[in-house]
Amino acid sequence: MQNWQPTTTSEARIARAAMLRLIRDFFYTRSVLEVDTPLLSAGTVTDEHLEAFETPFHFSSTGEPVRLFLQTSPEYAMKRLLCAQSGSIYQICKAFRHEGEGRWHNPEFTMLEWYRIDFDHFALMNEVDELLQLVLNTQAGKQISYQRAFIEYLDVDPLNTCDEVLVDIMSKENIDIHAPETLSFDSKLQLLFSYCIEPKIGQQRPCFVYNFPASQAALAKINEDDPRVADRFEVYFKGVELANGFNELSAAQEQRNRFQQDNEKRQQAELATKPIDENFLCALEAGLPSCAGVALGIDRLLMLKIGAQHIQEVINFPVSRA
């Protein structure tokens, strides 16, 4: 028997509408323009840790069938607008990731993404903090570097260690995974971060972790003072990853190289390679203004706001009822 009813309550739906109004007012008062971009594109994300939904399109203007991808984020299209001198912009839209359902994830979800001209990642962290204080009534957030977080919580410097040390720490922390030595160095770091650091940070107030390893930030600028890291940050609150931001890379050839490196990693992991978004790279060739951008999960934000225990409580029809 089909279950046609929504998984949300009326109160949750009202809370979502009120929160979206609050967010739009936040950007309106800062003269940040709301925009709309396509969810279907011929290009897609190349990151080996992300998978996009794809569909054949049989009515292309070329007369040939093409593959289109549901976007994991509106990032590439929004940056094309920035290259067309849009000024600071934001978007609230659906995004799609080909992953299973879970407490904090539905394959179709709502994302808030915004870009601020002439901001670096520290200025944008401050603005994200202001938004969280407004929406969740939080205290001002804490900021800590990725390197310092590993040193404080795992007593290891992630920028000056080796695979063997990371495997040893995984064993000591009882991270039970088959053949951990076969994982890439970054995959080991990511597992340690998610299992051993994320649950301990941002419990009382939001925590901003910044300057991730350069190899984990394909769309961010390399840090001017330390080329081992990139100008990327993530935001955590009460055990939830809420947002991911960058001081945006503007060099077209460097961006192409990084996409190609991603596809090489995909091949090594026996994953299908992904088509590079040529429209995005052409826009970068024309010139991306100096800016920083961030993507924030609306559904997770609402879960925190109303105290929901599962994402199904804030999404009317999760994929299992879609």
C-alpha cells in the first residue's frame, strides 16, 4: 500500500516558510541578489566522493542524444553569473546527490548558496556566523584551523605525517574498515576527521574549521602563506556539518588541471570519469571577480532550529515517498 502522506507536521512546514523568509530578508538588507540557475547541465562535479544523478536527453538542438546531470550544487552556473558581472548573489534551490537516505541526508535536498564579491574566506565565515546567530540564536562561533583541530583532538599534524601513522590512529580509535591501508591519504584524513573530530566540535556554539589540505579543496585558492593548505572552511554545530565555503579559485587553467586530476583519481578508484563543465571554464577564462562562496544545507539548518531528529521530519516527501 502506498503511503501518500507527508512526513512533516504542519508546524514544521510553517517553520520552514518562516525560516526562508528570514534568510531572504538577511540577504535583502545586504543587497545580495537572489538568482535562479538550471538544475540540469551537460557538465557535472568531478570529485571522487560525489556522485550525480544523470539522465539521457533525446531532444538536443544538435539532433544527437546527450547526457544531462542533476546538479549537486548550483556553483558552476552561479559563478558564470559572477563572471557576467552579477555582483554578490545567492540562491535557494534543490540539489541532488546520488547517495542513500540517512538521518541527515536525502538524495534531493534544499541548498542555500551565496557568493560575496571582494570577500575572503574569513570575511565569509563571519557572515555565515551572523546568519546562524539570526536563524538559530547561537553564540558567536569558534574558528580553528584544520591542522590545529587534528593536533588538539588526535595529537597528529595532518600536514606533516604519513599513511602508516594515520592507519595506526584509525586502529587505536576503533575505526573498523576493511583494508584501511588501501585508502588514499586524503580518505584516511577524512575518515579520522568525521569519526574523531566532528562529534567533538561545535557542541555549544558553531565551529568553523578552516584551511583544509590543498588536495581537499578543488575549487578554492591555495593559501598565500602556506601552499600545503587551501582557503576552504566548513561549519559544524551540534555534530552536524552545515556549510562548506571557499575563497574561490579564479584561474581557468588551474581549475581545468584540478578537474583532470579528479578524474584521474576516479579512474584509480575504478569509478566512471565525469564530463568537465566547459561553460564554467570558459566563464573563468573571461574573468571571475575576487570573491568567496559558501553552500549551506537548509534542511539540516531547519532540523537544528526545530529540534528534529531525522531529516524526514523537515522534508515533506523524502525519496522513499517521492
